[in-house]
Amino acid sequence: MESDEALRYRTRLSLEALSVAGSRGAYEFHSLSASASIGSVSVDSPTFQAAQIAPALQAQLPAGAIVLVCDYPAGLSNPLPGDVSLCVLPRANSLIPAVDLVNLVQKALSADDVRPITDRPRTMAGQATDFKVTATLEIEPGPDPTVVIAASRAKLTAAIAEARQLEGQLPVSAIYAALHVSGVRRVRLTSPTDDVTCDKRHYPNCLSISLASEVA
């Protein structure tokens, strides 16, 4: 069953369904439509620039020919002009393997009535940017530390779940904010030490949460 968040996202892209894939929004819409188990999709494309070549070599090329050099591969191997780089991230509770979702999206985007004739979609699975959260919570006198830690963990878990998407961001400040619930006087965060920042082909992936406590 499709999550509420994914449904709202697809609804915002619904007008893109009136066209074939081509715009970023259209590619996102058709990719998300391939399966309700897809939680996030990113769309990118490689860029090229004309290479400066020696006159003697230029003379051997057909008239008007140019040599292109890829200056941004968009995560693709051997990129070519017209390639569209797509990345797929399954929902956290998806029962469908990522490789199967990649194949579903590739098939959906390769249909003649979806793919622009000049485009070549190339789909891949999102890669995890792993991190661990380790912190000590200084608890105010009075509250039950067990209850306070549970509240901190729940709020942090929600923040991590929200950040779990391609190009997801989880700043250190957001981790502090999530852990600093009522009853916490101070948070000492051991890890991560830097913001978790992902590109179009990666997503934040928390391996573990370790919270200790001490009474102020």
C-alpha cells in the first residue's frame, strides 16, 4: 500500500502524467507510478563540453564535427548525450528488492508512449550513506530517565525517517533538536560529528542509535 507521503508527492506531479517523460517532474511521476513500493526517485543527466583538439586532428573529422567530453557523469558509466540518470529508493518497509524496482522503473520509462525519442533512461538503485547516532543525555532531576530517553529516541527516529530519501539531509543541529526533549538539560553528541548530506544517488541510512543518560 502506498504511503501518504508518496501519494501526496505523486499527486503534486499528476499534471506531468499528461505528457511523456521528458521534464524532471514527468520522469518522477512515471517512475513513482511503476510501484507503490518506491519511496523516492531522483532525476539527473550528464553534461558535456566541447573539447579543444589540434587542427590536424580536426581536419580528419567530418565538416562541422565536434568532440564532446563529459564533465559531469551523473553517476553513470560511459555516459552519452541523451542519457537520463534515474535513481530509485524503496520505501523502508518495501518487500520488493531494490533490483526489481529498478527493473520496473526501467521498463515503465522505456515504453514508446512514455520515453521521448531522444532520451535514454538509465535506472539504478540508491546507495546508503551510513551513519550512527551516539549521544549522552543529561537528564534534569525528577523525570524518569527511561521515559525521557524513550521520548528522545522516538523523536530522533521520526527525524531520521523523514530524512531517508535521495538527496536527504540530516544536519547535526536536527539531531540535537530531536534529542533535546522535555526533561533533557544537555545533549552530548558523539556521532555523527558532521551533517549527513547526500547527493541524488545516496540517502541517509542510520545503522544504530545509542543513547546513554546521566542525571544532572
